[in-house]
Amino acid sequence: MIIKYIFFSLSIVVAFSPINAQDWGPRSLEELKLETIRRAGNNLNPITGVTLEDAHKAMSNFTRPDKDLWASVWMENGDKYMEIATSTRSSEKLLELYYNAWRNYNVGRWPTEKHSDGKRLSYEKGLDAFLKYGKLISPSLERVVIPFENSEIIAYLRIPYSNKPVPLIFALNGLDSRKEDIIAGTDNYIKNGVAVFAMDMPGTGESPVLIDIGSERIFSVALDYLATREEIDSENIAVQGRSWSGYWAAILAYTEKERIKGSAVHGVQVHGYFQPDWQKTALLSEEYLFDLFPARSVVYNIDNMIDFLAYGPRLSLVERGFIDQSSAPMLLVNGHQDSQQPISDLYLLMQHGDPKEAWINPVGGHLGRSEFWSMRKILNEVVEPWLMRKVGVEPIR
């Protein structure tokens, strides 16, 4: 599947300020509140799944750009749903209540639970609500604990009902999403008889490691575990990355090419993304709601601009020697106008190593999203069908 795209040039001049990058930018308080409500009304990241009423309520109480206050106004919504759940007996109603609670807690911890005590509390409440929700869905959610070095990998597994081993999609979250976001959107795989395994990428959620050279070893350990599960057809596993985890999806296509059937690199960062000049511009992207620098730096455990800009370049797939290696099949997906990951990285990856397939939206932003190509449409029509075919399943609607 190769989609044609249009080339054009775009010149941007940005006055970069490290202070602005760390201070909620690029919006004023009122602009942020309005944009949050707009995204809720259009079901856009990161307010996905939150009702417009809940967004209005939260933003009416958000009176200053404070991390703990951001968490608090969303936790108030989540707590309301959890309180109602205590006196509810209907499983169907409980499913709705726990889902809405988790969605509000999840926004409260956004973009990272490591920002403040309030965001950490919102994240922990979200985990509790999500696990309650996961017990009620069908097939139910399995929380998996895998020993890893001196710690453990926490993951989720959903396996469709079957009398034989089923293929599996190994799915990774992005920079500001979490494994909960990923596994919550897997019904299309399940109805097609495909299992899904979701874990937090390094530096996020419950991952035991930060982003660093060699952190991909956690995924190899997870693949080892999946090979022990009799319900899983370990000969038919494919990897799905998105946004930041497109990086890990690409690496797994090289390091685990014998164990995976393919890798969807949805959001491509290879080399240019890690360069200081790109970061200085990208950190002011208006595609991101706020706090992009803290979200990007915390996964390295870095809190200042100088160290952040110096840390990234060594992660480049060029510097690490992967770029020309043979790999499992890859599907590269992004938008030509992505302001968070340079489209040049996608072209660079296409020009090296084994042939790859690509889908590029000429007018798309991050992940290829545009007015007529929502995230869900891209997943439904491009990414998920490609992955299912790689594991031997012809998708049905």
C-alpha cells in the first residue's frame, strides 16, 4: 500500500525561548481553556473521550496555569463518577461510569504523571478506575506482571474467545498516552480474532526504564513472555507504535525481525527529530495543548534545556547504526505538515535498508491527522488493516 503525496516547501521563523517552552506555552490561560473545550467537543487528543459537559466544568474551575490545579479540576469530575458507581448495580451503567471516571483522571494526569503530586494522584486514580472498567468489558482485561531485572513490566492483554492460538498486536503508547489509552481502543482487533498486548514505552507510565540506548530490551523480555502463552500464536505477532513509540516500533523491526511479521511506525522519528535545531522549533508546536518540553524531557529524567538538547542526538537510528540494516516489513505513517516529528525522518527511513511501505497525508499534521483524516479513520483504514494482514488475518468490518 503506497499512497502518493505532494511535495511543497514551508518556511517557518520561530523566536525560541526555553522559558516559554517550559511554561505552559504556547497558549494564554484563556486560549488554553477554549482550546481544551474545542478539543473535547471534537473528540480530539488529549481530551479524547471526555464529555463536553465535563470539559466545561473543569475549565470553569481552572483559574490559573498550575499543574496541581489542572489535575484537581479533572479529578473532581472523575470522583463524581466513582461516587455514583458505589451505589450502582447495573454492570452496563458501571462500565460507563468507570470509563468516564478514567477518561477524566487520564486528562488530569496529562501529559505526564511525573509533573506534580496532583497529577500523580490523578494517574493512580485513573489506574484504579480503568482496572474496574477492564473487568467488565468482554473479553475482560488481563493485567500482566512480567519480572524484569530488579523490577517488573506491567502490561495489559486482551485475548478474543477462540479454540485455537490467536495472532497478536504488540502495541505501544506514545509520549503522553499510556497503555490504558491503547488497550481501550482495541475492539476492532478483538472482533477480528486478534489479541492485543499493550505496555508503557520507556519513560512513561509504569515502565521500569527511562528512554536510553538499549531500553528496547524490555520489549524483548515481553516477547519472551508472550511465547509462553498457549493462547497466543507467537509466530504471528506484529508491532504497533504511535508518535514517540514509532521510534521503538522501528527499532523492533531491526532487533526482532525474526520474531515479528511487521511493524507499523505511525509517527516517524529517526534522526532529525533528535537534533537541537528541530527541537527548538518543535517545542513550540501549537498541535500540542501545553507543556511539551516537560513531557519530552521527563522521559529522559532531565529538567533543563541544555541537557535535554544534548541527550537526544545519540538516540538517532543513524548514530546507532540501524538505518541500513535489514528489517521486518515496516509501514511508515505520518502527515507532511507534522510540527512535532519532521517528515524528513520518514523519507530518510524509506531511503535506507529494506523497501518499506508508506502512507503520507499531504495536509496532515502529527500522525497524519487532518480535517478529513481523524486518528480513528487512519487507524481503521490504514494502520490496523495492514497489521492484521501481516499476522494472517483479512479484516472484516
